[in-house]
Amino acid sequence: MTALGETARDMARVLRGRGFAAAAFDGREGALEHLFGLIPPNSRVGLGGSMTLAELGVVDRLRAGPYRLIDRYAAASWAETMAAYREALLSEVFVTGVNAITRAGELVCIDSSGNRVAAMIFGPERVIIVAGVNKIVADLEGAFARLRRIAPLNCRRLGHATPCAETGACVDCLIPERMCNYTGIIHHGLKEKDRIHVILLAEELGY
């Protein structure tokens, strides 16, 4: 077993102890088989924005599969995008990434519109989170440091005219183009045990 594989397995054990369903995988094939095994055919599936899902080809497989995908990426206007965000809150399965996972087993995400944070916390019957071991941090302080580090990358990728996109450093700007608007911390999954499934891969994925 590789060091990254051991890290993923240790993290999965911690997450299970906090009421999450969690599994660790050394390779993508096993992780994807597990992921799609959690999505019943003909179920309504919502999506959170995620470079990890993009790198794994999850969205394309959902489009081609026997699912009723609420495809946020197919929207032709901002109004349609917002409608997809709202519809996803009532999905049966919500698939997303995560920005940080603390060693204690807390899930931390930051959003521009808040749709991903909202759906992870309440609404969809099942939430599936896919993450590489690069998302693991020591604690909440490390999680917030990671959020500040990745914010400029996301702003540049999506073309947001923010100071951090230009300088590469977070300055806590207060402008409409800002992406870091809503932060969610899921401390544990005990309220609805095993509603949230975390799939950990022994590699670096996404930002």
C-alpha cells in the first residue's frame, strides 16, 4: 500500500467515526465503480461545481447514463443556471467535490452562489463527495488557509475580475465579482447518518 493510500484509508476511518459513509481507493476505476453504484438508475442527480469531477469524467458519464441529470453546465443563461441550482436542492442524489477535509473529519467548502454548500447540508436525499488526498488538512485553520490559497485559481479559471485573480493572493475583497461568498462547515454526519458519502482517492485531484 502506498503512503497516499494509507492516508486515504486513515481519513476514511475517521469520517466513518463521525457518521459519514466513507471509502478509500488507490485507483480511479474502483472509486468510479463505487460512486456510480451509489446512484440508482432513473434518479434525479444534481451537481456541485468541481474540478475533481471534471478530471474523473463524472459529468460525461452521468449525461450518458440512465439518470435524470440536472445539468447546470447546459444552462444557456444565468437565470437557467440559477433554476438548475434550485432544482438540485430537491435531487435524490447530489454529487460534488469538497475544498478541504480536516484530520478530525470536518468537511469545509466555500461557494460563490451557495448552491453547493446548501445542498451538502440539506435537501438532497444522498450526497456523494469525491476528493483526492490533497484536500486533507490538519484542522479548520488549515482549511481556511487552503481556501485562501485556491480562491485565486478558481477566479482565474472562471474569469472573475477580482484582485486575487490578478495578484494570486486573497485580499478579502468586497466586490460583486467575489467568489468566496458562502462558507460551510459540516462538523459530522450523525444527524442523518450515512446520508453523506465521501469517496477518497490516493492521488491529488482538483484544486
